[in-house]
Amino acid sequence: MNFCKFLFKQARTLLYERGITLHKKLIFAGSALLIALPLQVKAESQVTPTPIESTTPQTTEPTPASLNTKTEPTQENKNTTEPAASPQPNNTDIQKEIDSEQEQKKLETEKKVDALKEDLKKSEDNKTVIKQQISEISKYIDETEKTITDIQSKINETQAKIVSTENNILSLTKSLGETQKDIVFKTAELNEQKKKLGETISFMYQNRDFGFFQFFFQTENLQDLINAHEFINIIADENEKIYKAIKKQEKALKTQQKKLENNKKKVEDEKNALLTLKKQQEIQKAQQDAILNTHKEHETEMSNKLVEEENQSKQIMAEINKVLEEAKPNTGTENVPLNPNQVLTSPMKAGTYTISSVFGYRVHPVLGRTLAHNGIDMAAPLGTPIYSAGTGTVLFSGPASGFGNWIVIQHDNGLFSIYGHMSSETLYVKQGQRVQQGQLISAVGNQGRSTGPHLHLSIANAYNGSSFSYVDPLTALK
């Protein structure tokens, strides 16, 4: 039993030295081979071997009972023929089989991921179209609301004019009433004056035959005669003047009455026109309200479709993550051998990305001002796999300001690789975990300050506990 454990450790060490990570049953298979070979030699030594051409003494593989010892052939061995041993699979054959299996699994995974990414692209395209439609609908809504606001403003202006016109009508009605009262008063006064004037005229008519001499002889003196004659003339003149004045006032009042009536009619016509205008404006507003409601219903409908597409994108992304998670090497946190002379490689496969921004100063696409860009941006579709640039230990894995989420790996050669903008669901490694070069660690996302799906990659040659010293990734990667 102790010997089996020893062989198991020997097999595992051998496979790790070749950079191979295997399932236990494969290691058991290798161990079984190592056990079978010495046992077969031991069994063969117990039968009579046939002579061999070489006269050089033969040695056997170490057995559990005689490690590091030599067994001299016996005379019996020299006189027997050694049976042909059946070919046994070596480590190279095992590795080829493992590589073939892993390659097949890798191709199947890539095929599944490509199909899902195509579905994701269609969903993202649909979302883009829906967002454009929502944007156009929002413009229509804004324009319609502006039109409604303008119409409402005109309605308010028309209503103010109607109120002013109604006040004007009230004022004219009041003035017209007062004028009518004045006319009635003046008419009564004129009638009274007519009456007095009539009485005077009637008196003078009735006494038209009363001669001057009769009147002369009836007065006591000449002065009375003169006074009486003047008095009669004065009364007649004054009555006539008063009559003419009242008649003039009456005419002026009637003219004013007619003018007021005309003004009142004009203002009433203006009020009716304003009421008609207000009604038309209210009809226009009702029509625009109906249009606005239609636009808003369409906007709500498209917003619901956008939510459905977003949920579908999340579902597809979750399926991609699930496939990638299942395809991840089962490295866990085992001890990956140190490799201080390792050269970092690209974290994404050739043809899956384009470099959209390089290292150095640039105008920040979100903030809009010139800032130092401490890495490169590798634009790629959502869910594109991201691999570790080298062997090392995960320093950070989680939320980070600006990145949304990040992963930082401290490599055995002293460099640090920093990966940003991934979704929290695609952080496949944890802080403190050892990773191998080329190991799947995440997938392209669009978190944090980002204008589209991409991987931000930085390489640093030092870390003081709070900040990194960055170098150009294009010069650090091979």
C-alpha cells in the first residue's frame, strides 16, 4: 500500500513537471502503468528465459522489494527465450490523448460560445434598434409637448382677451345705461321747457288782439309799460334759448348713446370671435393631446420590448458564462509551479479583438479631457474570453472604481497584469488563487466608465500597496 502511494506521488510529480493538470483517474492510470512494469519484470524473472545474443549481464527495473539493487541473470535465464512484452502506453501517448480530449472540449465550447455570442449580437442589435426608435419617439413627444404648450399659451392669451373684452362690454353697458338715464332726464327737462315755452307762446297768441294802446292805457306810467314789454321779450328769448340748449344736449346724448351701442356691438362681436378662436384652439390642443398619448403608449411599448431584450441578453450572457465556467480548467487554488523567467502573452486570442486605444495621453471618451491612459483598450463583443497573461497569484478580484470590476494578477516574473470593465458574474478567479498562463479568468464586459464592450489591460512593473507603476502593455507582451 505504501508502495502504491509512492508510485502515485511519482506519477503526479512527473505529470506536473510536464505542465499537465489531470483528473485523478488519469493519474491512477499512469500509476498503474508504473506498477505494472516492475511487476511484469518480476514475473518474467520467475520463468525460464531464452538465451539472448548479448553476453552483457541484464538488469531489471527496481521492484518494491529490491529498489536500487541489481539482479544477475541465472544460467536458467540464459537458456530461455524472453517472451515479447506487449507495448505499454507511455507518458507521451497519455499526454496526446489528454491534449486531444481537451482540444475537442475546447472546440465544442468555442462552438457553443460562438452560437450564443451570435444570439447575443442579434439581441444587442435589436436593443440598438429599439433604443433608436425610443429616441425618435422621445423627440416626437418633446415636439408634441412643445406644440401643446404653445397652444395652451395661446388659449390663455385668448382667454385673457375674452376677459378684457367682457370687462369692456360691462363698462360700455354701464356707460350706455348712464347715458340713457341722462337722455331720459334731458328729455323730461326739455318737455318741461317746451311746456313753459308753449304757455308763453299760447299767452301771447291768445292776447294778440290786445293792442299797444290798450296795454299803454292800462299801465300806470311809461316805465311800467317799458318794463312789461321788455319782460315779455326776455321771457320769450330765455325760453327759446333754454329750449335750444336742452334740444342740443338731447341730441348729443342720443349721439353718444348710438356710439356706445355701436361700440358695445363691436366689442360683443370681438368677444364672440375670441370665443370661437378659443374653441378652435381647444380642439387643436385635444388633437395634440391624443397624438401625445399615442406617442407615449408607443414609447411604453418599446420600453417594454427593450426590457425583454435586456433580459434576453442577460440570459444569453448567463448561458455564455455557464459554458465558460464549465470549460474552465479545474485548477482551483493548487500550487502552480513558479516560473520567474516567463514572458507574458496576450490575454485574448488573435482575431477576437481590435485595439481601440493605446498607452499614453488621450482625450478621455467619457470625461472629455486629456488624461494619461495607463493601458490599452481591446474592443471585443460581450462575453469574449479573457485569459491570464501569465502564471501568478490573483492579487485582486472584484469591484474597482472606474472599471466596474477588475482582476489584478501578480506574476512570477515580477510584473502585474490588470484587467478591467468585466461583469461581476464573469470573475472566474478569486483573490489569493494561483493561476496558469492562458487560464480562463474572465470575459469581456462593459462595466464602469465605458463607451462599449472592451477589455482594459494594464501592465505594471511595481506596486507599493496603493498605486502601480505602469508600462506600455504592447512592449511587455509577446
